[in-house]
Amino acid sequence: MKVSAVIPAAGMGLRMGGNIPKQFLTLSGKPLLHHTLAAFQQCDVVDSVVLVVPEKELKNTREKWLGHPAIVKKVIQGGAQRQDSVRNGFEALGPDTDIVVVHDGVRPFVTPDLIRKSVQTASDFGAVITAVPVNDTLKKADAQGVVECTVSRDHLWRVQTPQAFRYELLREAFEKAGRDGFYGTDEGSLIENLGREVKIIPGSELNIKITRSEDLLLGETIFNQMNGKPRTS
């Protein structure tokens, strides 16, 4: 079974401020992307990675990251939206691919074990997403910010990556989304749009997405705890 991963890292990270895309900001002295790619390099079921980056970062990223780590086989240009970037990455895969894993470049705490479980579940089921149950109380509000009602959190999940799919199923989902002009917030929603089932497996509260500056601070704490480093005051 050939397993390929698409790592979308084509966002500009506007919510972080500054002029450095968030995937290249440092976590414990190394770029976020380094930590993400290291997990895929360490995962024995993944054969290759296609890294998708912004156009203006394409040349530098190819020079620094193509083959570093060795599992990065291609670095390509992203699209206008995340879905466009993932599709660009998907189309760069070889037709002999059996399973496609999609993972956010700015989720640096993914583990090889979670990647492995995603691949196995996709092989068995066809489409799988990782997610964690919603624990907070949920409120629905109107446009003025006034609460309308409390929403039951039963059977609600916060979706993460990795997400994994049989190659032909994801290809069919991209094709239908293109015909429909449909844009989803994750690849699982493309499978839903296709009318097919998506399996959930448990993710991790530590598998955070670095989106804002406070996420980076939290990420440093998580990294230190995972690597046995004492917290500093």
C-alpha cells in the first residue's frame, strides 16, 4: 500500500501579525513546519510528502525543504483558498497512491501513531477524520451578540487533522466539489458533499493548530512538557 501525504502550508498567517508566514515561525528554535514534517518522517507507513506553500515562498522553500527531511518529495505552489492548495497537492501525487493523508502544516504536535491510525482506518473505511469531543457549553447568538439558545454538545466534535482517504474517493470528491462550486472547511466535508460516510477517530487536545500568537505561547509549553523540559517563569 502506497501512502502519500499532502501538507498544506500555503497560508499567510495574517492573524499572527508580522510578515512571516506562521508555518515558518519558530517553536523551540525551529520552524513549526520542521516539527510537523519530523512526525511524518518518523511514521513508517508514509512514503512521501507533498508540501504546498505560498507562491512567494516557493523558491526558498524548495531550496530549504525539498528532501529535508527526506520524505519531502515535492514542494508546490498553493492556491487561493485552502481547498485549492490541497487539490494542487493531491494532483501532484502519483496515480499509484492508495491512501492520501492531509495534515495542516501548522499542527506541529501530530504523532506518528495518530498518522498511522488514520491511514489504517482510511484503508478499512475509506475516509477518516481526527477530532475531539466538544466539552464547552455552546451558545447560539444573534447578530448583536445576544444569546438565543444553548446548543446541545452531545455528539459534537472539534475537527482536526490528519485526515486520510482512499485516493479514488478523494479524487471523486474533488471533482464533484469542482462541478458544484463547493468549498468546504476540511476534506471530510468534501466526502460528505459526495454523499459518502466519514469515520471519526479520537484526536488529541495537544494536537493544536497554531493560528494566533497565544497559540505559539501554548505550543512552547506543550513542547517543553512533551520533551521533559522544565517550565520557566
